[in-house]
Amino acid sequence: METVIPKTSVVLSTLLRADFTTQWRNRRAVLLTLIVPVIIVISWKVFIATLGGPFVLSNSITIGIFASGLMGYSNTVARDRDKGIFQRLRVAPVPSWAIMASRLMVQLAMILLITTAVFIVGLDYDGITLTPAAYVLTYFTAIIGGSVSLALGQMIVGWIKNPETVNSTTRLVYLAFIIIGMFGELNQFGEAVHNAVQWSPYGTVKTILAAGMEPDKWNNNASIALLATILYTIVFATLGIKWFKWNTK
């Protein structure tokens, strides 16, 4: 009997349904990912008058983006690899790239959800409004920012095999982004730290998000930050793919 190999589009859609179903069943984790950026939007209302709405929204979305890429994506991949799920999938007629693409698409959808939640809370609670073009451009920059966070998560899970170590590492990196990123942006650690934060992955993502919320103020600094974000994504993804193993042996 001739073996029928399913089309790649059918395989990818099946994987997407399975991954979205898994994400839905982990609703508690999704809510936890949404809570932190929403809290930042609410608690930073005091800064709107002096620093502007885009500053508050962009920091909130950036925190949510890295939560999804670091703790959402990398921990899920590490756990499934340890359980042998990837090994079983690779036995089936499934392209390797489709396995990872499905998971990346789910996390990108999460990033869009986080961005939408921040917009809604920012509008209802803080009264922050943007132009239609700004909303569209911000979603676009959120996808780019999400790509660098996912690439960073891929690099960590490629470098470290043990799922518990991956979990602790991503939490440590995420905590560093929250503390150094947010307070460094407020210039609480001095000018040198402020400049270093500005050109870190956190800083470049925050910059392009803020610039996307005010398209008429997009300047050369924002363009350089966009290029730096893309460069970070390429470097992290290249290392993550090079180091990644489908099993823990």
C-alpha cells in the first residue's frame, strides 16, 4: 500500500490547532502573562502627564512581549523536549520547521493579545488614545519586538537542555529586564545605565513601540533601533537554531 504524505499546509494547520488548544487549556499561564503589563499600565498612570502615554504603553507592551518569549515559549519548548514530544513528532511525516513554526505563531498571537489588552486598559483607565495609523504601526512593531524575544528564548532553550535550568534562567533574565529596563528608562541608575538599557534588546523594542505610537515623530534614532532589533533577532535566532537539540541526550 502506498504511503500518503499529507500536505505541509494540512500538517501545519493540525499543529496549530493542537498548540492553540494547549494554550487555551493553560489559561492560568496566559492570565499571568497578561497581568504584569496591565499592572504597569495602571500603576504608571502618574507618569502620563510628564512622560506621555506612549512611554507608559510601550514599556508595558515590552514587558509583556519578553514574558511571552522567555517564559512562555522557551519553557514550553524545554518541557516538551524533556517529555520526548518533539522526538515523537519527528517520527511522523512532519517537517521540523513546521513543528517550531506552529509554536512561534501561537506566541506571536499571544503578543498581539498582550498588545490589545494594554491598549484597552490604557484607553479605559488612563485615557490614552492613539490614531488609527499609530495602532496599526504599533501592532507591526510589536510583531518585530516579539520576534527578538522569541529568538532570545530560542537561544536560551538551545543553549540549556535541562528544563528546570531553562525555567530559572528565563525568570532571571525576565526579572533583569523588568528591574533594569523599567528603572533604567526612568534614569534611576545613572546616565551610563540609561544609555546601555536604551540599546539593549529591551530598549530597542521599547523605542520602536513608542515611535510606532507617534508615527509623525519617527526619527533616525527609531530607525537605528529598528535595525538593532532586527540584528538582535538574527543573532539570537542563528545561535538558537545552531545549538538546539530535539532531545536532552
